[in-house]
Amino acid sequence: MDAKEMKTALVTGAGMGIGLACAEAFARAGYITILADINEPKEQAARLMAEGHQAVAYRIDVSDTQAVKEMIDWIVSNYGHLDAAHNNAGIQTPQRPMAEITDDEFDRTVAVDLKGVWNCMRYEILQMLKQGQGAIVNTSSAGGVVGFPGQAAYIACKHAVLGLTKTAAIDYAGRGIRINAVCPGVIQTAMVDELILRNPALEQMFTKDIPAGRLGKPEEIADAVLWLCSPQASYMNGQGLIVDGGITVK
């Protein structure tokens, strides 16, 4: 099959954790998958290629508006279209009370976790409007619907991502574009490992509070993202799909 006849997916923050699991899921589902990350994920893309899948690494800082535009232009010039996008790149602030978070820490978190999603959505949508179709999934968090101590900047951004998702979904629902969000709970990733390293008591707290009795797996989020981008989710739009082992229903 010619490359321009294959579906194309973009995953940001694809170097590790949830982003990598989602990129692997798209590639194994038959998409040409662009793994985008601030640290170019060459090895990760190469592993997928070695398995016989279509994957390519791309270095991007999603807070850089012009760089994001150039990335979407590059995808379209090489593959002709962009069918699915998972805007997943994100960072966390150090864990401490809100008033102790510095201006620089707040500004950097907003630049990546909120403006980065805004930048990617803008240029993904502009391309999908030309095509007349497309599906976008943004990574919010279970912390996008509840609070969490010591993560004020991160949680504020994740709430904002849900608002952005819902509003953009309304704006473009009649033009062939579906926009949803996935809200992971506590997932076994490097980001969560770092939180636990800073505060070892968190691991017991997490597992005690999660009705499922365990942390989630990145692959469980990937399954949700892939479904949201599939025809099976054709009537899903503007939703924040919570995948958290039940922690937010307590």
C-alpha cells in the first residue's frame, strides 16, 4: 500500500510512558505513526520499524508554536494527511503547596501542558478541516476532574485541557472532526515513579485509595485512546474519558 493511502497518527510525548504505549498501539493497528517528543525517540521508532510497522521519530517542543506548525506541515508534505492525533506531551511541577510554586515553574507547566495542547490542536484542526475529517485525543488527567495536593499548576492545566477539548469539540463537530480527552488515573510511568521517589508514602496511598487496588498500565490508556480515534467511537465527542481504576468515583 502506498504510504499516502495509509492512515497517519501523531503522538506527542511519545518517548516513554503513556505516549509510547499509545504510539505502539497506533503503529500496531496499521497507522503510519509519528512519535514526537522533545527528546527525539529514534530508538522507540526503530523498534516499531523492526517489528514491521510504519513509524518515524520527530523532535518537537510543543510549547514552540512555529515548531508545531512546521511539524504538521512536515507530516502532510510526507504523508498527505493526518487522521488521528494524541496530544499527550506534558510535565509536572515539583510537589509542594501552591504558594510555594515559583513563577518559572508555573509558566513552564502552562507552556507545555496547556499551550502545548493548544498549539497542536490549532494546526491539527486546520489540516483536518482541509481533509474534512479527523480525530483528536488530548491527555488530561483524573486530576482534570478532581484536585490533588501539591500539584496546583499541573492540575490547573489538566482542568483547562478538558475545557479546551469540550469547546473545540462543539466548534468543529459539524465539520467532521471529533475531539475528546482521556483522563488517566495513577499510571505506572516514569512521571509517577518520580513522584513516589520524592514521597515514598504516595505509593501506599495510591493503592489504598484506588478501588482496583493497583496502579494502571500505560497500555490500558493506549486502548482507550485508540478506541476514541476509531470508527467504533464515532458518536463520542467532547468527552473526558476517565480511566482510573475507580479512584474518582469514591
